[in-house]
Amino acid sequence: MTHEVGFGDSQAAIRVYVKNRPNLIQFHQLDRLIALNKQAIEQINAEAGNGWRKVFNVYAKWLFALRPQYIDFSDIRSWQSLRDDVLLTLGSKTALLFSKPEFTKPALHVIAGRQYAKELGKDDSVGINLIWLDDEFAIDAHKNLIVCPYFDYRQLSNIKIDRLCTLIKDMEARRCEPL
């Protein structure tokens, strides 16, 4: 069993895996999961480049579109509010992980990026069996895992966010149980 490294809630019901962490000195040696707040996200956006702004924005847009039943959306009016007030905070039920996927906790697991998913698929210690639906999306229903394009506007456009939401809802319907 590996140790989770990244941002967010240790009890996350939605766990997104990306290959690289922000290139900021305070995260080079990060060896655990830490909750973020609005100021931390703003600092990463300002200091780590536009790519990270896109990751946080797309993550929030996708969650807002998905509206999972296990996240309280009662005070959230927009994806921007979700990003600023909820995403990756303690109690948010969301995580962005730089460590390999673990499937020990019930959660929706999402690998962002086809190349990263293919690398993980070759790693026997991860233990995934991906079924590719096309060049961009794959699933391992037994692991409650979906692969989607990287969290970037051009790669995971609004149309692809809708498709990702549909795939998740279909997978959850087949399982007949919420996370």
C-alpha cells in the first residue's frame, strides 16, 4: 500500500490522479495529503503557472456539472464558488493526488490524462484493467475508475465534461450503490 500524496480531503469520495505536482519549492518534498484553502489555490495559480489555474478550474467545472450527491451543493451557485470555497478543502470529499491510485477506500477514481493512465496500466502494483472506450476515455468498473483527458480547457472541453459525467452516472447506475 502506497501513501497518498496531494491536495484535498483524506476522506475524499472523488479522487483525481495527475502525474505532476505544482513546480513550487514547498511541494517538491510533499509526502502527504494536505487540505488547501482559497489562498493556497490562488498562490499556486499565481506562482505555478496558467496550467494549474486550468486544472483547478476544470476540476470545479466538472464537479459542478456532475453535482455528486455526496457533496453538499446547497450554498454553491457556480463552479467558481465551488473552486473558491469547497474544492480540495478539509471536508470537501475531493482530492487531487500525485501518488499512484489506491483502491482501498470507496471512491470515484479518475485518472486525468491518457498517457499517465497508460503508464499506470503497465504498473502491476496499481492493478488496473482499463477498457478503452475511445482514444480519450477508459474505465475499470471493478475499481470504480474512469480515465479522461487531462484537466485543461482544450483537452477536457465542456462537451467532454458532459461525456465524463454521463460515463460516471452510467457506471454508478450499474453498481446500484452510491459512494
